[in-house]
Amino acid sequence: MRFRKQALRKLESPEQLDEVARLTSMHTWLTTVALLVVVVSLGVWSAFATVPKTVDAPGVLTHAAGAVTLDAARQGQVASVLVAPNQRVGRKQPLYTLVGRNGVTETVTAPWTAHVVSVRISEGEMLLPGSKVAVLERLETPGDPLEAMVYVPVAHAPLLRVGMPVRLSAAVAPVNVFGTLSGTVSAVGSVPETEESLHALLGADRDVTPFLSSGSVVAVTVRLTPDAASPSGLKWSRSAPSFELNAQSAVTATLTVARERPLDWLVKR
């Protein structure tokens, strides 16, 4: 009987026009609007925004003419070593003295203006013709600045252009303290590098396997941005270190090879 009475009351006022019908809550409406704004914003961003596509490449700091290993021309005993690593020497500047088999002391000089990368001899050492004496980087002019030589996989070579910006981190200068160096691409190699070509530039004793670990690579020359106020003579993104960077120091370069729209990622799929 209870259900019958309820049915009769329903029939007496079937429309209930005086009651407010609540379709949804205000919280639901706000959530829906917020989601709609997010979706529209993502759509606009994916269609019009661009994201840089970067490539990391290992390299070294060097001078334009590269490193050359200087060999002994005569047999004898080293009497004195007159240069040290990371020193600049002028053409005909004494490098070391040698006492020959006839007892005559000879002074051996630098064949050209150069930066001394390393010295392989010590006083009292016996040298034979062809013995390794030093590794020198030839300087075209005494003030030749350092530049970076980085090795980029050949697949990315067609995307590289002269003038592209480059960021470089140096192994001897932590990024979280000093930041990165800046530079621009000044030349892009036209043929893949080999172990022989790498040794020709970096020196016969340099381990070049890290530069070839990703397969075939091309050499990319990066002109570093100078900063006369910096102790290193180079521009840093944070604070400049109190020391100069040496030739043959390892660096990692980040090159922006393209700018892509996120929408293109979906289209490519």
C-alpha cells in the first residue's frame, strides 16, 4: 500500500515545475573549462611552437694547424730541457741541448712558432734518431687563438651550416661551476675522418677511438667567442675560471641542427 500511495502522489503533480533541476555542479563546470583550456593550449603550442633538435659531439681544443710530434734528428744525450708543456715558443727558440757522440753540445731549436703540448724527454736521457722529443701545435701567427675541433656523426653533417651557434663544456671546468663556452661553426668537413686523419691533426700518440665511437664522423671547426676580461680569454655562460684552457683539452659540443614543431612528431608517426 505504501508504494501505491507514492504512485498516486506522483500522478497528482507529474511535472513538478516549481522545482529547480540541477544538471551538474559548479565544480564539474570549472574542471571541464580548465581541461578545455589545457587542450586548446597544447594544440596551439604543438602547431606553432618549435623545439630545438640538438646533437652532442666530442672534440678537443686545438690551434688551426694541429699537433705535430717532433722527432730527434741526431743521436746523443740530453744535457738540458729548455721548454715546458703549455708554453709558447717562437721559431728558432731553443728547445733542448744535446751532447753528441763527439762530445760537442748542440742546441736544438723550434722549427716554427708553436704551442708546446707535451715534452717527452728529460735531462740525461739518451736519444736516437727518430726518438719522440715533444708534441707541438704549430701557430700560423704567435697570437693564434684556441678553437674547438669536434666530430659529428656523418648523418647530421647535411644539417650543419657555417654560423650555427654551439655550446661547449670543457672537461677541466665543471659546468655547474663555470657553465659552458660559446662559439659558432666556422667550417664543416666534406669527407669522413679516419684514424690516420685524426692522428695527423691531434698527434700520433693521441687516443682517437672516443671520436669514432659513434661510427663515421666529420670534423667541425668551432670558433670560440672571445672575452678579453676573462682570465681564459674566452666567454663563459656563468663565471670564467682563473686558469687558461690548454690545447688538447677535451670538450663536448652541443649543436642545434634543426628546430621542429611538436605537431610534426605526431604526423611522422
